[in-house]
Amino acid sequence: MDLGIRGRTALVCAASKGLGKGCAMALAREGAELVITARGREALEATATEIQSLFKVKVRTVVGDITTPEGREAALKACPAPDILVNNAGGPPPGDFREWDRDTWVKALDGNMIAPILMVRAVIDAMIARRFGRIVNITSGAVKQPIPELGLSNGARTGLTGFIAGLSRTAVQHNVTINNLLPGPFDTERLRSNFEFNARKLGKSAAELAKLRAEANPAKRFGTIEEFGDACAYLCSAQAGFITGQNLLMDGGSYPGTF
């Protein structure tokens, strides 16, 4: 199916690796021109080269941390009026809430709630004026099923979800949609680092914990960044104009609830 976004411009944040890279690659496959950001120049340039060689689309890179004012300014200078915005940033570290002071909480909120809200604010009015916009926020399955050691992420991402729930209903009449993608266990560096953290606490190996987690998932495996990217591309498509304010959980069936 042609998703109707060939020639559209997409700004994909934290796109050098993992889920952000999966989204960038899927959008490029559909013919979108990309501006991709990340903190590490080497990985970012390698991803841009890979995408260009595979899909023959224009890819521009912006090195910077999207959770900082300087990083956002640089990204928006390179792409001031995207048709598609994919908000993404690395999650805060795991730990015990008793060890987190106010500065730790503010940093988590800055990175995983306030930064994406500011990015939305920067681009949404131009999208409304053009009568086309697709915004996808990469959050976490922890929004639906909190993970105790990821309390910083639970709090910050749930705050973003509540904000988007209201804003998304005001923009859809202009063919501007805002949705959230909630990843569960995907095979990324983030997942592997969480296994390392828990392995140290439990006295087991990270590989052992990963094997147990995969076997416990109804899908009996972890998700791939390609699967995640495909879902993102559809939410960014011309056909998805009647989908807004939704939280699409991608977890291989791990979440046990009906709703």
C-alpha cells in the first residue's frame, strides 16, 4: 500500500539507533525526505549513509541532544516546518525512587515530557496551516503497565500521554494527528541495559534474564525495530487521518489487560 507520504519531510529525533532508526528507515522506504538527529555523530552519519544507499532519499543529519534547548534549536533550524515529526529520546536510567532527588526528576521530565511538548509546539501551527501533519511520540509500554525500576520513565511519559490526549483532539480537524507508540520489549540497547541492571541486582547473567523474558512473552521473542518502524510509518500515512490521540501498544501480547 502506498502510504501517500512520498516527498513529505520528516524530522525523526534520536534516529541513529534502535526504535528511532527503525522509524526513519520505514519513512524513507515510503519516500519521505529525512532530517535525523542524535547525540553521536559517528552512528548518526552511518545511519544516514545506510538509509540513502537503501532508499535513495535525501537525508540530512543534525548532531545534538534533542532534550536540550540547543539540540532542539539545531534540529528545528535544519527542519523548521516538517510534515512529520517523530519525537524520541533515550529514557532515564532505572533505579530506586528513594535515591532520586529533585534534579533527577527534573532531568527526566525535561527529556521525556517537556522536550517533546516543546517540539510539538514548534511545528504544529505550520502543520495546521498546511492542513497536513503527523506527529508520533515514542513513549513506553510502561505507560499502561508501570515497571517499578523505571519510575522516572513511568512518571514523565505518563505526563506526556495526558497532555497529548487533550491536544490531539484540537488538531485533528485540520488533518493534523498526534499519536503515541508504546514499545514493550524490543531488541535494542535500552532493553539490554535494563537486563544488565537487573542482572546485577539478582546475581544472574543478563543473557539468562533476556532468555527468560523472551520466553515469558506470548510472542516468545522480542520485537524488531523494523516492525516498530512499520507501525510508525502507517500512523504517519495519508490514510491515518482519522486516528488521533491513541496509544498503540506494541509488546507481543505482554500486557494482560482487555483495554
